[in-house]
Amino acid sequence: MFKENNVIESEKPPSSLVVLEAVLLMMISKSMVDPEDVADALEDAADALAFDALAAEASHVYRTAKSIRAAARRESKLNRLATATP
């Protein structure tokens, strides 16, 4: 169990969030969508979930957005290094 801000979250998020996350990651990997746009949209969705008193789901969606944004930064840095190296 994960506890954050008085919210107890089960270890497994709802299956619909897992499916959405998998689809978004596949779309990012195929360069169909921009990771920053996906992260922004997920943060907006997390805000809406929190407003609807779905704090555990909001926390999961927010962490997914944060992970996508961090992965995009790492990939961008690696791409810059790869193109700069002869």
C-alpha cells in the first residue's frame, strides 16, 4: 500500500488506467504523439480526477505524467549526445 497526503492507494491501479498508459507509451514510442503533450494532458486529467475526489487515481495519473516527462528528457539528452558524437 502507498500512502500520500492521507490517501491510501492499492498497489494496482484500475485496469483502465493501465490500458491507457500502455496505449500512450506505444504511441510515444512510434512518434505518433509528443511526450510533452501527453504529460500535459495527463496532468490535466489528474487535476480533474482529484477534483472529483478520486485522489488515488489522480496520484497514479500524475506519477505517469511525471515518468513520461522524465523519460522524454533522458531520451532527448541521449539523442543530442548521439548526434554530437562523430
